[in-house]
Amino acid sequence: MIKLTRKPASAPRGKRSARLAALLLALTLALTACAPGGADVTPGGAVTEAPGGAAQSPDAVKSVETDLADMTWDEILAEADGDTVTFCAWGSGGADAMVQQYWEYIKTRAKEDYNITIEYVEDTAENEQRFVADYENGIGATIDMFWGASGSIAPMGASGALWGDDGNGWVKALPNSANLDWNAADVLYNGTMPTDGYQAQFMKVTPAMVYAADKYDAALTWDETRAEGGATVYGLPHNLTELSEWVKKYPGKFTYLDLLGSGGFHGKQFVTSALYELTDDGAGGWTAVYDEADDAAARSAKIQAHAEEWNAWATVTSIASEETFIEKAGYVWAYFNELEPNLLQGDAGAYYGADAYDMISRVNAGDLAVSFTTCVSIYPKTQSDPSYLPQGRLYLMETSVGYPDFVVVSKNSARKAAAMTLCNLLMEPEANARVTAVTGNAYNLDLTKLSPDERAIFEDMMAGFPEGTAAKPEELALYAHNVSSGAIAGWIGTAWDSQVVK
């Protein structure tokens, strides 16, 4: 069992806030009594200009709405104290039990440490639309915060509904934002949207492969085998070029999830990875975007640059549409059409998995050698459900392409200070490490930015996972490329359906 401990809060929030409330009340009464002409006092306690023309008190209570640049973090915490925040977060309503467990931990921490109550709503199309509609209709936000990727956040940004798009830089005002790598493209951009200090990176979706270790070994190259107990153990592919050869050598032992099915999230990320790792060979086919002789760092840089070129085309050019995307991405369809005859076969040709559990059950049964996932650890799941993959192991493809998730705040929220406090909590080392420890998803903090004690939280956690059930920090740093797919995310499913499945 992975245990993460944290230091107690520096001061009891309830006592501190009570003292502050008393001080503010005394200040308000004093200012009211002294204000010439009987100055009005706003509900927040700030003195406004009286009918006789008295100036506003320089000691008025500050708010992040108007005074963020002049506020200390303690002042922001004081404003947040006692608030209730509505947070739209996938999995909070039980869509995924492991993710829900994480959100319950955050809810407990928010209440105990900051006296903030979280009311979760599940991430649905209806709630995404409500986030925008509240702003467009000029009403107070009924959803204060939203967690998502570029595909859902981009429309919110386009509507003008995101707080901070005027450049107030609220994310950089969070103390724990110092734990991010502000030179990294996946911190500075959400898809092709500049985050500009108003989108707070929270976690990363990082593709990995899971397999049964009694039959396969990721330490072997794709074309190697070894003998064990009278049986043959087979190697596995570590990039998409190797995968194309591996499925020819072992037909029927691999497939991926139906992009338009209930597990389409995973399937879309797998196809998007090919969009970025591969490119046009100039003859109607595909080739890797990197050279075979490139080391991991050089491959990473070329994949990242290729992905950013794609995203810029999809967002900036006037000709970008699903139709032009289909034509421009011809090498992707060539790659997957080449794979198709050697995938797991069903009654009507290639079988595309229904969902992640379908795939894992087939790995358990020996029908599939390897399955695509978007978690960097399978240990939390195997710990809670021993039948999940009894012989399960996990490895990162050396060219895996995932993407970061961000938290944004509604411009119409009346609880912005509390939302900032929660975003800062999500970036706290212990809370961020729990993303991996509880859900299996990838943390987003740059470990080189942390103190030795903070870094040890992550290193001890990863070391506590059984061998082969989680990626190592050094593997994440080397192999986990993160690029949001922006507008492409909305095209890739139906484009794949028309060009590959037909």
C-alpha cells in the first residue's frame, strides 16, 4: 500500500479566520463612524464614496477580482476561507472509481486545510455548455471551476468565459506554480491556446502499454524471444515503426480501441500519437518523423516540433477543416490500413476493442499480447481488483505522445480566491503525487524544481510500486511527450472511421 504523508497546516484555519473576521468588523465600524456624510459600506466591508464626495478608504478589504496584483497569498487565503466552490471534474460522480477516490481526497484536504467546501459536478457535454452559457447570459457562475483538455477548454476560451484572459496571470500567483517548468511547451500551451497564466496545469495523460509478463517481456526487442520454463517469452515493440513489423510477425496479437465506441478516448489518443510520430514519406506512405540513429532526446524534440506544426496548422490556417485534415493526414490512414489485416480479427474483419476492460480481459485470456492505456501505473487498479491483470506489467513506448490537462476558472465566478486555493492544492507535491498513487495517471510537476524532501515523495511512491507496474520518473522525463491536440481532437474519430474502417 502506498502511503503519502503530509505536514500539518501551518496554522489552524478556523482560529485564524475568526481573528481576521473580528479585525475586519472593527475596521468596518470605525470607518463607518468616521466617514464624512455617512459613507455607504458595501457587503464586502469596503467603504465607497459617500454622497458628499468622501474618497474610498485605502484600508478597504481587497479582493482577487480587483486587487490580485497587490495581494499576498495570506490575503487570498483569507478571502477564500469559508467559501463553497462548484468544480466540474470528470470521475467525481463515479464515472471512474479510482478518480473519484482522488477527488474525495482533495475534497477532504480543502475542508480541513482551508475551510473550503467543494461541490462536484460530473463532466458532461451539458455541464460544459452550462459553464459557457452562464457567462454569455450574464449570470453568476453555477460552475466555478472546470478540469479538462484543450478540446473542451478551447470553446470556453473562445467565448470569453475564462477568468484571467485579460492577462492578470492568476496561475503564476499560486505559490506552487513554481513547481512547474514554465519553459515547457505543454505548460505554455493548451493545444495551440497560449495558457497565458490563466490555465493551471494539473496532470498529464500519458500513453503506455500493458501486457501479461508470463508470455511477453518489454525488456526484449520486438523481434527477440527467450525461453522460460519450457515456454517461449516474446519481445514487444517500443515505437510505431517496430509495431508495424511486430504485428506482421505475430498477427492477431494486437488491436486498439474503437475511436467511436465507449472507449474511444483511448483509441483517439493512439491514432493521434501516430499523427505526431509519423509523417509523409513522399510516396503516399508513412515514415517516422525522426531518424533511426537519433537518441531519445532528439526523437522527443522532433515529435514535439511535428505536433506543434500540426496544431498550428489546425488552428491558424484558414483552410483547416476535417476535410483538409483527412487529406493532409494521408500517411496516418496509410499506416493504420497497413496494420489492419494483422490486427485481432472479428467476424467482420479487424476487431477494435469496445473499452479498456474488454482489452484487458483479452490480454488476460492470451488473445492479445499488449493493450494501449493512458495511465502510467496499473498498480492502483491491480491493487483494488486482483483480477484486473494478474500477470500485468506496464511499459512506456519510447515515442508515446500524451497531453496535459488544465483547470480553468469562470470569469463570472464569485469564488475566485477559493478556486485559486484549490488549484494551488492540486499542485502541492503530496496532492500531485497522489494523482499517480491513487489513479495511475501521470503527475505534472517538474521534480527538478522541488526540494529534496518534496522530490522524495514522488521517488518513494514510484519505488514502492512493484517492478513493472509503473513507469519510472526518468522514463517519464525521457519518453512522455505531451502535446494537446486542439481542434484535431474533434476530427480524428470520424476521419479514422471514413478512411480506415470505411
